[in-house]
Amino acid sequence: MRFAQSAGNFFKVKFFCDNLCNLWPNGFTFGYILNMSSVIQVNRLSKKFKEINAVEDLSFTVNEGDVYGFLGQNGAGKSTTIRMLLTLVKPSAGDIHIFGKDLLTHRTAILKQVGAIIEKPDLYKYLTAYDNLAIFAKMSGIKPAKPFLLQQLQMVGLEERAFSKVKTFSQGMKQRLGIAVALVHDPRLIILDEPTNGLDPQGIADMRNLILKLSGEKGKTILVSSHLLSEIELVANRMLIIHKGKKMVEGNVAELLDPSKSLIHIETGDDIAAREKLKPLKWGDYLQDSSAGLQLKMDKADVPQLIADLVSMQVQLLSVNPMHSLEDYFLSLTTQPGHVESFAN
């Protein structure tokens, strides 16, 4: 496995899989049946830093061939979750299965099939793109021929700059070279943490096209995090919104962003009991997978009937908040305390 992360000054993290040390204590196992078509299954994952719950009771599934959007504001818990997927951070609770195997007990075998970039890749800036790729290939235990390395650079649009020093590259070019490095050992799963951060419009477009190419032509499964709904909408087929460490909503992008439907957020005296009462009715088809109260994706005109049914079942209603779209719902998160209020002139 090859991946890089930055914290202050950029630094490289390279795992030789035969020398991996155990970061996690024994435990954190919850028994459940694995879906063999899934690449990632996260079950009730939590991470606490002293008094801060960075990730709280998070569950989600990434299926084979997905471009899975991991959407949330800065500080929502995206990077912490990704670091737990890569065993850089120990979970406080919960478990992770990748390729149908428990990450705790099959760590070495799993990480050999994963390529990742965390934030910005750190490269040897005084060496050429080709030399960087050759060095990281050797670190990954492979010795590819020159044509293979040039083909990798061509795939990320850097064939004409293969023998240019990295110090002359734009940030977007460095990001694409980082992806070439992450792909040099042909992983099944690619994890990209905020890959468009700091890029200009052309760099963002290049990264978007590369993600689509890796999915469409190479059949790779990709998890990509972002705080931009517009970017996730353009590349992902499934997505999850995380806020303050908790899952807000998860599902198919086309369905979640359907402009003809509204996202209805309902608070009750007992959300779990209310959900169970709605499931047998027609409303069960509209329920969304969310840890933030009850959410239904439905026609706004049906809301009065929904409320009447809840009242007839003696459900204590605290609030009913219809959003015009998922975008409205996502933007509503940024207006909560801790953010600058919108300016109205």
C-alpha cells in the first residue's frame, strides 16, 4: 500500500506490508452478515479525542465499482474516518471490514490492495515525475518496466512532463502525480481525501475527469471526500453526508438530488419508535438512512397526510422541517451555531 498525508510540513507515510505493526487492541467486533459485493463496510464506528467526539456511531457501505462521495464541512469527521480506514488512527469503538475481511485481523492483506492520498501528496520535488514514480514503485515491492511507468503518467495526463522536475509542477499536477503513485501497485480500492483542495478550476476539472476515468475505464472502487456538494454530484453515484461526526443521510446521488422531491426532517419524542410505526405504511418507502432524527424523501404535497398519520398513531411531534432539496439541507448545516451568519443587504 502506498499513501501520503500532510500535517504541518508534508511527510511521507509508507507501509511495507510485511512489517506493519498493530495499532488496534483486540476487540471492537460486532457480529453481522457481510455483503460480499461490498468493498467497505463500516459498523458503528466512533473516535473520541479526549472530550471531542470526532466520529460517533458511524455506519456505511461502499459497494464494488462505486464512486462513493463522503461529504461534509471542514471538521465534520471525514479525515478522521479515512485515517481509521487506513489504520492511521485507532477507533474508540466499532469495526471495519474491507473486501469482506476484518481490518483488525487481515490488515496486511487488505492494505496491499488499497491506494490513498490524504490531503496533499508529498513528493521528491527535485526529482522528475518519472523518478518519483519509479522510487515509490520500488518502495511498494515492484520493479515495473519503463513503458509501464510512462503509461501510468499518461493515464494521469503527465506524459509530456514525465522528465520534468516536480518543483516545476502546479498543485493540480502534483495531485495527479500523487494519484499515479497511489495506483502504481494496481489497488482495488482508491481513497482520496479532499483531492480538489487548493486547485484552480482547471485543476478541479482534471481531477474530476481522472476520477471518472478510473471508475469508468479501470473499474476501480473509489471513496472520495469533499466539502463541495457540486463536486460530489458530478462524480459520485452514491454519497453520505456527515456532520459533527454523525451520519446525516446516505443514498443514491440521483435520488437524493431529485428536484421533484423534498427532504422532510421530523423530530419526535421517540424517533426510533416513530420510525418503526412508519415502516409498515407507505411512508416506509420514503424513509432515509440517517442518524439525525426522521428524514423522508417525498413530495411536499404529501406532508399533511404524513403529519395526520403520525398524530393518529399518537406520535409526539416536535418539529417538521421540509427542505426543497438535499442542497438546501446541506447548506442548512452551515447556518447552525459556530458559523458566520448570511449577510443580507
